[in-house]
Amino acid sequence: MDPRPSKRPRVGRRRDDRSALIRDIRGSYKAAVARTPPLDEVPALMSAAVEGGFCFGPLDPVSNIVANAVARMPPPSSEGSSAVTASTAVEERISSWAKEMARRSLDALVAFLVCYFPHLPTSVALRYLRAAKADLLAAVQLVETDRYVCAFRIDSRTARTALRCAALAAGHPSPDELVAATLSLASMAADVSKLLLPQTKRLSVADIEQLRIILARGSLGCTTNPRELRAFVDASRLPAGSMKKMAIKDEPLATHTESLQRVLLERIHGFYLQALALLPRHDLRHRYHRSLVKAGHLYGPLDPVSNIIVNTVWYDAVFPALEEHRFELAMVGRSALMRAERCSLAGLVGGLRAFAGDNLSEHDAICYLLQSNADLWAAMEALQACLKNQEGDRDPTFHCTVPSKLYRIMADAACHPNPGALQEFYASDRVSAPLPAKSMLLSLKDVESTIRALSRTTPWPCTSLKPHQLPSQNERFKSIISRNKESFHADYKSLHRKLKVALDEYMRNTEGPELVIHVICGANEYVADSCGPEYSSINWPRSHLKYHYSHFNFLASSAGGEPKLFFAECVNYEEESDKMRKTMCCPVVVPATDSEKVRCLYCEYSGYSIVHPVDMNYHGGDIDFEKMVLGKHTCTNECIFNRGMLVTDSMAFTEEDFVYFDPKRDHDLVKAVNTCIGVKEASTEMAP
């Protein structure tokens, strides 16, 4: 991404957002008091409001306060016992009660958003809530609008976890009760809203009793269709536009841009998983594990998945691997795969901004790419349509419209190993000749024909440098290369062994067909149990902490069958204390781009995009997020976001670069290592 002044949220700005939200919420409490009957007529209402009258829920804030308070009211038969307590000096408590409940309600609102949505820093969550006037569903809709999804289901696993986290953050006396009450309220939101409208009328004692009876029925048959929920949040509960459309007038925070960037990277990862499933198993394990991570980028003239496949196959044909690199490897290097995804994003953003010139910021480029699901040409069409609407009768001016120039700009932005060769390839008709029409989905047969067609491409010359111009490679450099290769292959053997055990156990439990590992496409060895990582020397010198589990994604297939994506949670060690730990393996599905995400605290912290199961328990899920909002976990939401961003935002060299090192082509790697070890390069002037 382009360098720019930091726009990270200052403490003062975050404090301003919190202060504004507290004022809004206190105003809602004032309105709620004005809408309920006098306290001497319903004395139990105040006690109930003190215990659970939060502005948090599926209705507007004022209605949530009233409904949550009424839901905790005792039946009329038991009301007399609390009448005296509730009626004595109650009015003197209203101001302090509203102030305290406003703070707790805001904590609940923030906790819900950051525990439901991945890659959402607290500062950005506060801005969404401020734009939505502390209305939870309106804030959810704003986030989804910015991310171009419509997936929120209030009774989903992720939403239930977020509801419980919100209740814990608010200090609710019975978190499970608040979760059940919120789901119940969502199931009858239409009926409750009719009773509470219009918002200008004051409710009678009979209205309060009728509302109590409705809520006491407690149906959990929620209407959770995402589009129905969106329709329920009517226009009066939303600002004029989303944050992208300047509902918040300030220039977007850097953290807001980074948040959307992480969402886009996750989508790009999904395209890579699809591409890996289409590449033939033998070719992927013997050849393409190298070319995919080095140059299998997502940008190009085709759809994202086709671009990945074509770029991977083309690079292997034009820049063939050394014989020593044609080893069998059932794994795509995780760090290098992450970098390929980040390079792809950089290329897409660079190409779109070059096309628009000064008309497009980095933030807006990412938004258009989210809208188009990382399809550059669809993003360019959307941008053209938007700018034409803004310009009226005048046609907008676009700076770079020549495809070959755009390809070069994208390749340069993505740090492609040979931008010139890629530009020449894109300018030819070879890129699309073996493929079906763009509207068609690639099949295994299409991929095989693509491989046959591109494999006949003439290799590119190795180097234009003379021998004396090549960077020096001393013994220390060669030792570094050797150590990295040994470390990589040792890790691979360890990971493959764990997965083989997990897959064998899965086949025994399911009594299904024989499965073989197609390729490992995601691994995180730093997952702890519910007590967190423990101090130990077992992982030294990598870490002074012992993490108990690893999370994996891998593709596996039966004889003649198509590969399917699996998730596995494997035990890392075999110490006495680990004997009771269990390995788990199950099939998962690559989530659709507009679907709800299942979360894992440890994988997000590590920066790895790993698909987790929707309907099975695993470490790093529900309990860890609950501990986080209570301040009992080693990680905070900001820690997870910042650490994950640090990892995913890098396009630097990785361990895999040493594994695939080619002395005739990888001059930049040699120079980088020599700089680190203090080797001075000889002059590259031509010898006389």
C-alpha cells in the first residue's frame, strides 16, 4: 500500500466517540423514563430496570430499554413484596442509574460488534455505533453494508456467542437469561414494536402488563432471515448512508481501511482454496506448490480463480523450477501463500487506482474491490458507473485505460518476480485461449487443457547479468539457505504426521472411503486450551510458551473423487499432561463471500485464514472470546487486530523463498540476506 500519514485513532478521538455515545444512550434512558407510567403506578419496573434495563437488543434503543426492563418484572402476584423498596427514593436514583446503565450498555454494544465481526478494531466499532446512534441492528447493518454482505442471523452460533459476550461485558446478573430474552424479543419484534409505537405516546399500566405477558411467552422461533432483519431496521433507524458514503464526515481512519483490507484478504483466501482444489493433485504436489506462492497472483484479465490458475501454470512453464525443487510436497507454504494473497491485493488496488488516477483513494479502492468480490474488471465497471453519476453529462477522465500498462502496474505493485514477462503474456492471446467463457465455472477438465496449452510456452531467459555482476554468495549465505530448508522440511513432516493421524481417525469414525491428503493449505500451531498457553521449555527457542493444539485446513480426496476441504484440530505434544487431549477432524465448506464467518481467536491473532466448522466445538472459539471481554485472556481485541494486521500486511521474504532459492534469478533475496549479514557487494559496473 502507498505510504501516507498515519490516521490511526488518537486516544482523544476514541474518547470523543465514547462521550458522544454515552450522551446518546443517556438521552435514550431519559426518553424511556418519559414513555413509561409514573413509578408509583408500577413500582416493580424501576427495580427491574436497575437489574437489566439495557439499551441493547433488536429494537431501537428506547424500546430495548423498556422491553428489557419489563422482561425482568415479576408477575403481579409477587409485585407487592418489592413495592415498598421500589417506591422509596426511586426518583433520586434515576440520574445515577441512567449514567451507570449507559456505560454498561455501551460496553455491551461494543463487545457484541467486536465479537461478532472479525477484523473490527474497537475504535472502528465505536464509529459505527456513533453513526447508528447506539442502535445495535443499525450498526450491524452499517458494518455489513461496508463489507458488502447480508448474512446476520441473530440466532446463529457466532451471534449467540457475541450476545453472551455482550451480556458479560455489561455485567448482567444472568448472561444466559439476557441471550434468551434477546432471542425471544427478536422472535416477536414486530408485535412488540406495534405496542411500543408511536414513540411519542406514554405507555399505560395496562400496556406494560400486556408487554410483560407477550415477553413471558418467550418463543425462540426467531425470524432470522438476513433480508427480513434488514427490512425490520427501517430507514428511520439508519443514517443517510453508510460510513463509506460519508455517514461519518471525517476522513476514514487508517484502522477502518485496514479492517476492510483484512476482510478483502479473507475473501481472496477463499479464491485460493478454490484454485487449489482445481489443480491436479500430482502437478500441485510436484510443481505448482512453488509457482503458486511465487507468482500465482489473483489479478489478470479473467475471473479471480482462473487468474490464479493461469498465473501459476504460466510461471512454472516460463520460469521452470530447478531440478532440486521438483520434490513432492503435499503443502503450500503457509507464509508464502499469505504473502501471495497480500501481493494479489496490492496488485488489484494498484491497478484500480492507476485506472482512476487522483479520483480514488486506497480506502475507496478496497471498497470497490469488496463490492466486486476482488474482480478488477467488475470493480472498474462499478467505478465508472459511480463517477458518471457524479459527473452528470460529462464523461469522467480515466488515467490508465490500456490493459497492457495496467498489467505492468499491477505486477509492479504486487512485487511480481518478473513483471515484464507477465505483461508480455497478458498482452498476448495465450492467456484466454484454453479457457471457457468468463461466465462459466472452471472444471477439472478445463484446468487440464489450460495446463497442456501453457506448458508449451518457451521458457524465459534466466538472467541478463554477467557472472561478475551476480550478487556474492559466501559460506554464511549458503548456511542460511541450508538451515531454512531443513527447518521448512522438518515442519512439513511434523504437520503432515499430525494430519495423517487426524484423517485416519476421521475415516475410522465415519467408516467412509479411503482418503488421501491432497494438499495442506493452512496451519496454525499456536492454539491453547481454555486455560491459555502455559510456560514451558518444550518449544524453546521458538517460544517460552506451550501451545497445546494446531488448527489445519487441508484438501483430501478419495480415489477418483474431487478434493474436499477439511478442518483438523491436532494435539501438538505427547507429554503426560497431553494424553487426555483429543484430536478432531471434519469436512468444512469454503464460506461464500457474503456469508457469516465462524471465528477463532488464536487463528485471527496469528493472521492465518483458516476455515473452522460451524457446528463443532474447537479451542479458540466461544469461551476464549468470553474471557477476552472479561479481561481474563492474554489477548484483547486490539491485540488480535494489530498482531493479525502486522502478519498479513507483509510482502517480505519468507522461509519458502530459501526453499525455492534459484541463484540465477533470486538476486533480490541474495542482496537482502547479504545486507543483513553485512556483506558488501562488488561493483556491478561492466568490466572493461
